[in-house]
Amino acid sequence: MTREVQQPDRFLAIGVAVLVAALVVVGALPVPRFIAADKPAVPQPAPDLSEVLVVEEQTTEHVGGEVDYDQTPPTGGDHNPAWLECGVYDAPVREENAVHSLEHGTIWVTHQPDLDEASIEALAAAVPAESIVSPYDGLATRIVVTAWGRQLAFDRADDPRLALFLAEYGDGNTAPEPLASCAGGVTAADSQGAEV
């Protein structure tokens, strides 16, 4: 008879222990949420153009052959007499032709060759018609946007600084020939190796 009395007591003790443990776990779940809710949100700085590279006093001579540029991608300088046609390219373009387009006030968006198609489409949709979008080997970041003498590097196509850059420089106001156009230029296939 003692054995029958002890068995239910043992089950009762185990049941109570399990119930207490479950209550402790369930009660602890909301605590991190309440702690996080008490902390004020850390304000994020407003996007700005403080990281734009500014390169002044660049040469504008027409030259044949390759040019050794100081920036990657170049922000201006001597360039090929033929400018590059506006558009979205799926292969790298010749720098010397793209720089001539920059001289005309064109925006040049370069990206790492493995950038996903959705990001490339987003970049193409964001830039003005007088723009070139092309892959570029060896970029330190995923994306670089360039106007004559101005350049900004970033990693995501939805970076809000792209819109700020375009608002500030998208009209070609830093270019030597801002009212010219990239329309009617050579295509990437035409420009490879050309010394027009």
C-alpha cells in the first residue's frame, strides 16, 4: 500500500516541476521584446554626398590609343575623339570613349560584372537618358557612378545617394561640354581597339 501512495506523489512532483519550468520559459519570452522596446531607435544619418570624390582640372585633349587614368573608373581626362553611345552595355566598354561621353555631360554607371540583373535594371531605370551603364572589371565596390570630375562608390542599386548624385550632377554641370550628347557615338563593339 505504501508503494501505491508514493507512485502518484512522484508523478505529481514531476508534473509540477515540468509545469513550473514551462511557465518560466513562457514568461521569459516577452522580456527581450520589452527590453528592446524600451531602447530608443538609433537615428540613422541622412544620406548625403560627403563621400563624392571630386577631381578638378582634368585635361580634355583628343588622343589615339590608350590613356593611363588616375581614377578607376576614370572621371575625366584625355580621351578618344569618338564618344561612346548612350545605353546599357553587357560587356566592359573602352574607357577612352566613355570619358569623351563624360565630357559631354553623360553619367557613367559602372558595376562589377557579376552584379545581378535586377540591380542592373534598377540602375538603368534610375539614370537619365544621357547615361551609360556598363560592367567594369576590378571595382572596389559593387557600383560606381561617375560624372565629369565627380564619382561616388556604393554597393546597392537602391542606395539613396544615387538619387542625390543624379540630382546634383545629372545635368552635366561639371562637364566641359554639358550641352553635347552621348547620342550618335560609337558602340562598345565599334570602340574596342579603335583609334578613331
